[in-house]
Amino acid sequence: GGTSSNVMTYLSKGDVALSVGMTSVSTILAPFLTPLLTKLYAGQTVDVNVVSMFISIIKVVIVPILLGFIINHFFKKFTEAAVEVLPLISTTAIVAIVAAAKIMTCGLLIIGVVILHNVLGYLVGYAVGRVLKLDESKCRAISIEVGMQNSGLATSLATVHFAQYPLATIPGAVFSVWHNVSGAILANFYARTAEKKNA
């Protein structure tokens, strides 16, 4: 799950606690499920150093989340003021990462697959919430959590663990830009829908 999915869930007036919980669980399971899913989807085995991958995940995901909790706890007034500008800073940093990965060399097929993956994630996530008869805030959280993935983590893991495949970092880099754009649009739509229902 993407760390920015938590921000988008907050902006969409979704269930932030559920979003953070889903991000944490999927992140912890990633080192074990990645080799299995690669075999299932790509039909080939990829040797993944589980310990090294888990350490990468701790550095890229767990440590920033823990730091966020600590900073929010001790500097609540600062974090409340910073909430307005942090999404812009985050998006700018992600765009810089994408530029470094030479996104323009990836071609339309990768862009199309990334967009399809993202949009289907939003739709399937929302539909699952509805089927389970969850309230609207949980449906929004699941939709965003399933649709938005941790592209920064994907890019760094691809660089470290799939170096033998030069194009492995490109989908994560493309996703970095696309899911922030689509996530912001969807969060805005969900927030407006929530406001109309409350009115």
C-alpha cells in the first residue's frame, strides 16, 4: 500500500485508521508474497533476499511512519499547519524521482498498464467495501488503499533486488506520477460526495 494513500484517504474523508492498517499489513507481507506473486504472474522464479527486502521496507516505509507518529505526537500544532503543504512537497519529490528514472523512455504500453492497474484498484476496492456492507468512509479507504501502491518502495526494491532487469524500475516511476494525480482527483470527488451527503 502507498504511503500517499493515507493522505488521500484523509483528504477524501475516508477511514484513515483502516488505510494505515492496510498499508502496514501489506507492507509486512510483501517480502514473503513478492516471490510467490512473481512466479504466479510472470511464470518465473525470482530470487529475493527476504531479509534484505524486509530491511529495505523497514527503511522506506516503517521508519517514516513511526517518525510521523512521533512528530505528530510531540509537535501536533506544527503537523496540523504542515498538512496543507506536505502533499505538494511529497508530489514534487516523487516527480523528481520519476525524472531520475527517465520516465519518457518507458512507452505507451507501460503507461496504459499502470493507469489500468490503478483505476481497476480503485473500482475493485470500492466494490469489495460495498459487497461487505461497510460504511462509506471505509469503502473510500479501501478503494484508495487498493488503487494506490507504494511506488517509491517499488522503484527502490526494483533497483536493489531486480537489477538484472533494467526496465524493472520504470512502472514504479510512472505510477509515482499517475497515482498522485488520479488519487488527488478521486479524493476530491469522494470529499465532495461526503459533503453533499452530510448537507
